[in-house]
Amino acid sequence: MIDFKKIEAAINLISVEKKIPKEKLVEIIESALKTAYKKDYGTRDNKVNVKINLEEKTIEITLEKIVVKKVENPSLEISFDELWDDASNFEEWDVIEIDVTDEVTEWDNWESFWRIASQAARQVIIQKIADSEKEKIYDLFVGKEGQVVSMKVDLVESWKVIFDYNWNQVILPKNEQVSKDNYVVDARFYLLVAEVTNKELWNPRVILSRKRPELITALFEIYVPEIWEGIVTIDKVVRFPWMKSKVLVSSNYEQIDPVWTLIGQKWIRVKSVMEELSWEKIDIIANWDDIREVIKRALIPAMVLKVNVNEDTGEADVYITNEEKPKVIWKSGVNINLASELVWYKINLIEVEA
């Protein structure tokens, strides 16, 4: 028979460790017994009810059936003839519960039935624990989307890095990592809270990132108070993680130089961000009214002679000397591609003799 003491002990342990209400765990076991009954002794159509009372150490299994004159679906219906002497107590279409507890528990393979139900319950509990962990992580980060959070590396695995956040384990997946970062246990990093969702179609989800350009915006907000004061605005960030980023900035205050505001005295502000990004290069460009000037500065460190733009085609002809071409392109075309992405213009290089 069922060892209620063992079941109750297991429920109490899981409830305390995983913060799942005991009532919910009992419901999971009851649901597993329903599934096991349908699978091994009934049919999919059966309406099975299971009630476990841990205090009284009892279990009750019943089948719901509709009283009819002529049975068409034996799984859901029962005739007056089958009710024998009790038939006079019911009317057609009444719903009754038939207690099958004794029949089930007296079967020779009751132990096998209970084992199957226990395995099913175990799988559901494991899933519930996983869902509970997701909900807990969601609660930790809800309202923090777009912000950065400082965390310490707790564990490094082949495809993920696990961080500790307020004594909770949160995962930085492989596709959100940066190869240049040195993820070692106890190392501390700023991580971008990229997405926090809890839609009905899927479980709560939190995505952390070291790769997205929004990380740079959030980091500058830490080191440059003029940003959250509204004096300086970061208009756009484009990034090739671990190699280079370009930041477009502006200000509504004529006396403020937005570029040097982000750079800081002795380059202290931009260096702080670069250090956090494993010394990724950062170009900061003022967002001028003249798009030609923006394009010219977006191609730094190269010296550009002249820029002509065609707004209709979205192309820009950039005139450079042969000596400056390697600087414009840089490694694998990273510099020119980032500049093009920053200004939304296709950049055509035109070489001229010095």
C-alpha cells in the first residue's frame, strides 16, 4: 500500500527547499494518479477524480459518469440497469461519482500502478521546480529591463556562464557572451538586462547580455551623470562586440560638448566603460545637423577629404587618399561597416591621390 509517511516527508522537504506550496505538490500527485489510471486501467475519456488526505492518510479515486437510458460511451455514461437498486435515486443526465478506490488498490499490480504514477508526478514536480525558478528569476529582474546589473561569476560551463545575483543563479547563454571576456569564477561583470517577458504563450523569461549595444548605453549612464540628467543624449550605438563600437551623441545645450562629456577629464569616463568591455575600442561622434560632417567623423581614425551624400539613394561618396584607406576599412571592414550602420548611409569610397 501507499507509504503516506514517506510521501508527506518528501512533500515537506520539496516545499521548503523549492518554495512550492504543499497543496500544489499534492495536486501534482493527484493529477499523476489520474493519468496513470486512464493509461493502465481506463480510457482517455474517463473523468477521474483523485483526493489525497495526508492528515487522515487516505486516498479516494472516483469516476464521474452521466446517468442515461442507453449507453453510447461507457467511459462517460452509465445506464439505470447498471445502477441496480440505486437507479430510483437518480434521473437521466444526473452526474454521479463511482468510488473505485477499493478496486484499484486491490489489484495485484497496484504497486506497478503506483510506481508509474510516482514517476509521472516526479517529472511534473521537476518541471514545476524549473518553472518556479524561472518565476523567481523573473521577479528579481522585472522592472530592470535596459539596465545593467553587477554580478559575480559562480560557475563556468561549456555553453553557459552562471552568475550569482542575490544568492540566485542566473545564466548568461553562449549567444550573449563576448569571446574576449575572461569568465572565471569570482570575476565580476556588468550584465545588461536585455529582455524580461512574461507572456501567456511561454514561461517567464529573462535574457542577460554582454553582447548587445544597449550595454554600452547603460554603462555610460553609470559613469556620465549628464546622461540621466538629460543634458547629454546617446542617440545611437552600433557595435561589433569585443572589437569596436561607435556612439552617436548630442546635447540641447550649446555650451556642452557631448563628445568630451562622455570622454571625461583625462579620458577617465570612456576608459571606465572600455575597461568594463575588456578594452573594446569606442568612437564617440557628435550628432551634427550636417550629415556629411557626421559621416566624416564616423570614419575616424581616418582623415576624410570630402563627403557627398545622395538622400534619394541613401548613399554617400567618401573621398580619401590611398594612405587613409586601411584606417577607413580597419579590421575586416569593421570600421566602415559600423560607420555605415551608424548613419544609415551606404558608404562608397573614392580614392584620390594625395
